[in-house]
Amino acid sequence: MSDLISLLASILPYAIGALFSPLILYTLLATISPINRPRLSSFAFLFGSVIIFLILAFIGLYIGTTLFGINARTVQTSSIIETVFGIILLIIAVKTIFVGEESRSGGLINFINLQKNSFLSVFLKFFYFGLIAVLASFTTAIFITVAGIIIGLSNPGFTNTAITVTILGLISLFVAEISFIFYLISPDAAEDILDPFREWAPKYGDYLTGFVYFIIGLFLITRGFYTF
């Protein structure tokens, strides 16, 4: 149990970082409509997000397991990864705060307006959106992949790996998960809850994300140096 708790503590910063990556929220707010199959749309979006999450996590696990097999000094390897990633994260934090995107809508978001509204086409469209929202968010993809590497380097066994990856996914994809739950219960209530974020997110989302990345970056650098 102590090994599992230690492993969860190791990947928690990465899960929180993936959670605060804004592209998933922006895409959800810009595409899902309460009058256009919102339950199906939110489910397909979540399903696509889960699929790409599993792919990224297993890529990380494969890399980490391979490194574990060729390098017995896993603690030092993990420390190097965290230190380098922490530095990269600080750079991304500064960019996110001070260099806002000129446009949050474009071909990807407008794509949905050109499609038909059959059950299959709606499912496929939002499956694609969920998949691409995670993949196109560079920081989210990196957080998930690096967390997978950390898990693989720890070589915790099948059960602890499964538990850790599940918790990583639950935290990382929380925005997509909670949106699906809201739309499943009541699409109208979901819109009432999510609508304030349509105005708030473009104005202040970058500052919150940048702040969270900055704190996590400092933490990872400190932890990386401390465990050398």
C-alpha cells in the first residue's frame, strides 16, 4: 500500500497539470450544444478523450518500462526527467500567461457546423473532437506521457499500475467527465452551469493555467534536484 501511495504522489502533479490544460474546456464550450444531442455529444467527446489518454499513457509506460529494464538507477533517471520537464513547464507557463492565442476558434471548431446530425455522424464528430482536444493540447499530452514514464520506471506491478493509470485518467479528464455527467442528468442545467465559463475562460483561463504550470514546474524541479 505504501508503494502505491508513493507512486500516486509521484504522478499527482502531472494529473493536475493535465486537468488544468485549457484546450479540452475550450473545445467543449465551443462545440457541445444543449439542442443538438448533448448527451451523445458529451459521451462521444469523453470516449475519444479516454482512448487517446490510454494511448499516451501506454506509450509512456512502454518507455518507462524499457528504461527500467536497461537502467537500474531508476531514481536518478526519474529525477532527470522531472527536472528537465519542470524547466520546460516554466517556459510554457510564461508563454501561456504573456502570449495569449489570437484565436480560439478556427477550422477545428467550425468543422462541426458543416456536418450532418445523424446519430453516427454526431458520435464520430465528437469522438474526433475529444481525441484531438487531448492530442492537440501539447501540455496535456506531455503530462500524460511523462506520468506514464514515471509509472513504468517504478515497475509497480500490474495491479498498482492499473490503479495508478485509472486515477491519473480520472483526474486528467475530469473536465470531460463532469461535463458528461451534467449533460446526462440535465442538458439545460448543464448549460446553466457551464455558460459562465464561456465568458470567463477566454479572459482568465490563460492566467490560471500559467499559474498552475508555474507552481508545478517549480515543484518538479525541486523534487528532481532533491532526489538526485
